[in-house]
Amino acid sequence: MAPHPIIQAIIDFSAGAAGGTACVLSGQPFDTAKVKMQTFPSMYRGFVHCFASTYREVGLRGLYKGTTPALIANISENAVLFLCYNFCQDVVRYTSKMGRDETLSDIQKACAGSLASIFSSLALCPTELVKCRLQAMHEMEASGKIASGQKSTVWTVVKTVLRKDGPLGFYQGLTTTIVREMPGYFCFFGAYEVSRSTFAQYMGTDKDGIGMLPLMFSGGFGGACLWLVVYPIDCVKSRIQVHSLAGRQEGFIKTFMGVIRNEGFRPLYSGLTPTMIRTFPANGALFLAYELSRKAMMERFGD
């Protein structure tokens, strides 16, 4: 028997939050390197150079800069994402004239994930803006875009945004975030479900019985597909959110065309290496935590 809709929503929200926490804790240093290389590609020769330079100049804490807003961002994003994911599956069933208990195909689940990402973008954008600015603060000072010696804490970044741009300042890069999330999460959920289906077929079981390692691989595979498709868009988003600290930043199209015109295509993929290294453990941990916590809560409260 299915739980009450409110109980089901709480379970999905809580499982998504658990997944978001696991994702951040397992991949934060690689995310920091990604943001630094995206926003200041000329400063670093590659991932190892970025990693080593950050550790030498700022110490280990420099690689974990922005962890607090990253946790808030990922917990809020994934909690809203998985809450809306199950709701959007019902929307897909309705539009496809399917019964409420009918199982969706992998492509239909990918469409539900893409639709759910619109809602999660609203939760993600403000916290990701704070995270990206904290991660690239050292480079902003070194390049002379902002005055050096400024405090770089979550609270100082929040106060600066409110003072300069007001509450709507937290949504700089929202359009780019949605443009990134919709195709990205179509690939994310689609690849995840296809991978689980493949493992289930090969092992002669259902998706829930494939075990821990295939589940984590499927999550990592979904994350890899997401980033390969949307990475240039994410690079533009990071630039908009970080460089707007020094003044008003152009929108997505103008920023995108400006990068191509002045720097070429290569900087749009700067930081891809740490992203791909990060994606398997981080997204594997995300789905493992989500599926296990959701299963435990469904067994406890589902009857």
C-alpha cells in the first residue's frame, strides 16, 4: 500500500537531502578546482596545477572553500529535485494517458527528471552563486577585479550581494542554470535508469536488486553524461556568477559569445578533468544515499 501523499513527499524530500549531503562530502575539492578553472582558465595549466597551486597558496582549507553553501545548495537542490521528480512522473503518466501505478519507461523518467530540474534550479541558484564566489575569491583578488584583503565568508558574500543588487542579485545566472539543468537532468536520469536496466537484465533481476556497486556506477554514469552535455553552459554560468562580483555581468548569450570571440572554444571546457574525476564517486554516493534512505523510509512508513 502506497503511503499518504504528504508522507511520500517527506520521504522523497528527505532522501534527496541525504543524497545531496553525500554528493558534496565526497567531491568538494574537485568542484572547487572546476570553478577556479572555469572562471580563470588562463591562471592554470591544468587540473594538477590548479590543485597544487591552491594547496600551496591557501592550504587544504582552500580546496574546501564554499563547502557550507555547497552543502546548502546540494541539499536544497536534491531535496526539491527528488520531491518534484516523483510528482513529475505523475505528470508524465497523465500526459501519456497511463494509469497511476503503471511503470514509466527509462525515457519517460528522463523527461520527468528534466521537468523537475526547473523547480530545483530555483533552490539551487542563490546558494550556488555564493559557493562559486567563495571558491574563486582568491583569483578575483589576484587578478585585480576586486580589492585584496577582503573577508571571504558566507555571510560577507551574502551581505555584498544584498547591498549591491538586493535579493534578486542571488538569481544572477538563473536563466543559464535552467538552460543547463533541463537537458542535463534529462541525460542524468536517462543514463541512470538505462544503466540500471542494463545491469538488471544482465543479472536476471529487477532494478532494486542489482546491488550497491552497480547502483553507484549507474549514478556516476548518469553524472558523467550530464556534464559532458552541459559543461560549456555551466562554465558560462560560473563566469556570470563570479565576475558579477566586480560589477554588472552580461547575460548568457553575450557572455557565451564573448568567450568564443575573445578566447575560443577551449576555455568553455576548462575544468572538465576534475569534474569527470569527481562525478563517479560524488554521483554514485548521491544515488546510493538516496536509494538506500528512501527504501528504508518506505519500509518504515510505507504501510
